[in-house]
Amino acid sequence: MQFPDSIDYKLGGDDFDLPRVFKARQLFARDRIEDIEAEVAGQMDKLSLPALEGKRVALTAGSRGVADQARILKAVADRLKGRGARPFIVPGMGSHAGATAEGQREFIAGYGITEESMGVPILSCMDTVRLGTTPSGVPVYCDRNAAEADYILPVHRVKPHTDFKGEVESGPSKMLVIGLGKHLGATYIHNLGFSAFARLIPEAARVFFATGKILAGVAVVENAYDQTMIIEAIPTPDILEREKILLAKSKEVMAKFHLDSIDVLVIEEIGKDVSGAGMDSNIVGNPASGEPGFDVIPIRRIAVLGISELSHGNGIGLGMAHLVTVDFMKQLDIAATYINSITSRVIEGARIPLVANSDLDAIKIGVFCGMGVEPARAKIVQITNTLALGDLVLSEPYLPLIRDDRRFEVLSEPEPMRFDAGGRLARLPRQAH
């Protein structure tokens, strides 16, 4: 997207200093699986599967930043090959990556999912086959390559969705319905709006199950540090019920802010690998979809500084921010963002907020326009993205509030916020997963 190097505006009232900041760490439970391959093998061996000699099995690779997606997919593929099957991988990404076959292949390659690394073919297309119709009359579509396989085995993370609430949200069922539905199928499902998703996802998943092609499902749950804590291979008849249980567990362990309120939340990056909504509305609240159930701490202003590399310019979610920067706009692939937004019917997620010339300007404007926030006492929080809530930067007014809180570690003494000569904020170190 062409965007000017700067915008001629007057900050007004910017003759104030930002409060000093310090580094801190939020503490969460760290249960995790160390040996991914052994866990997958054990889970797959528990399944009672039909004879698979020579059978073609489609595995799904998603657009989300699932922590160990490549390792899990390869381990599943290897176990199937050990039973004589001929697995292959299809991108289950709905309309993401510009709704093109090559774009989706390139997207999952960014996660290390290639034919060379997986040892199986990757078949990417946008063509679909109609499988049937839900009881409410919604057509259900499936990726043509997957539909032509002998079996399909969805592999996906179970987590709270960013746009609706229900017993079944993100997981293997949604991977089938939306991911394998591609642009056409995702469009039909989104036609009725997110308020219908809690009913539609299970209904449409049952259309997939009725084909007899769903071999099983593999569900993944991550801890608050974006690390794999549960891998479960699920027999097809049990997928919906197990997803309900695993979703409850995911909600229990997910990261959140251990704070009372935030005046300015500074998010270094948003992206499709971070969240389907770019930033997780289970963390920041106020989902663009307008659906209820997203109860979080008050956040006055959100400033977003960039788009993750793995999002390939898809800036969906910028509409949830109050401020972005010129650098953000220069990273933005407006076409990919619009395709995603139009398909989901949530055009609010693609609205362009106020554009600041620099990170410094964005933060100062956020404070200045914070509806009565006194600059010296502004509660500012800096995070890498909404998947990484462990290490963060907090402004000094938080210090007396968290110093004795066992859910925090204070990692440094307060110091001025660090910007380079161009007003670019110093980034947090990438958090290891």
C-alpha cells in the first residue's frame, strides 16, 4: 500500500514527558509437553483406526501461530505412514493469504511446513466440493483435494475464539468447516454472522462427519506461554464433546493481564499468526464483531506499531486499535486485509484508525487523548503481541501496585522510555516458546 512518509498534523499539548517504565514478568502455570513426537505417537496409537494401507489421508495446516504445528503435523504424518497410509497436507485457511492457492502454500511454509520438511506432498487449491447442507439450510463445502482423499484428519489448536462464544469455538471442528471450506465455504458460514457460529459450527461439522471421511481429530491446547500442554487424538464420534472439555481447559490456563486497568496499551505487532482477529479480543476486549462475552479489564487506548512477518501484510484487527503508525501502514497489504474482512463480514476489523508519524507520537497521542489521563500517572503497558503476555514493560505508576503481587516479577528499575532518533520504540526481546 502506498502511504506518505509523514503526515502534517499538530500534536497539540505534547509538551509533557511520558512516565518512566520498568520491565516486569507475569507468572502463569507452565505445564507443557517436552517430547512432542512421543506424545503424538502415543495418542495416535490409542485410536482404533481402519486399515490404512494405500489410503490417502488429508491433514490440515492452519494459518494460526500454533506453537509446535510443524512438529505435530510431521509426527502425525509419520505415524500414518507407519500404518501404510499416504498422507498429504492441505492448507485449512479459509480465505486467508489473499484467498489464493499459492499464497496459502507460502503462508504455511513460513511455519516450516513444506514438502521437504514434512516428507509428504502439500496440495494447495481454492477449489471446493459441496458436501451437503446443514439443518438450517447452509451449504457446507470442502477443499477439493481433501474431499477426494480417502480420509481427512483435522489437526488444530483448541482455544477461545476472538469473535463469538459457544461450547465449541476454535478447534478441529472449525478447521473443517471454515478452514477446509476455503473462500467459498467460509463466506457461506459467515453470511449469518458470528451470533450464529455457536450453532453453525457443530451443525456443519456433523455434515463432515456424516461423509464417513473424518478419520479422527488431533486437538492441541497451549498454556499461557504459547507452549503445547495437551495433544489429544480424538475418535470422530467424540470430537465435539471433547472440544467442549478442552475449550474449558484452554480458557482456564490462557494468559491475561493481572492488572486493574490500562490507559495506553502498546502492541508491537498484530497478525494472523497471532490471532484470527489480529489481536486477541479475549485479551483486549471490544471485539469488532460486537458479540457479547468478552469481559476484560478497561483499556482506554490501543496503539499498534506493526504487522508480524508471518501475517504477510494482513493487518486485520487494525480497526480494534485507536492508533497505528506510518510504518504500520507501509507494511499493510490492504487487499489481503479486505478479503479477510469481507469474508468474515466484520468490516470494522479493517477500519483504519488515526495514523501517527512515529511510535513516540502514537503513545503521546494515546495519553493526550486518554480522556482525563494525567501524563505523569498514565498506566502504559507495552507487549510484543497478544500471544506474549509474560514479559512486558509497565509504566512507573504500576510499580507500587504489583511489587508485592506474587503473580509478577519486577525485572528492572524504572527508566525513561527508549526511542531512537526517528521516534521508534525499543522492542521487547522475542519471548522463547
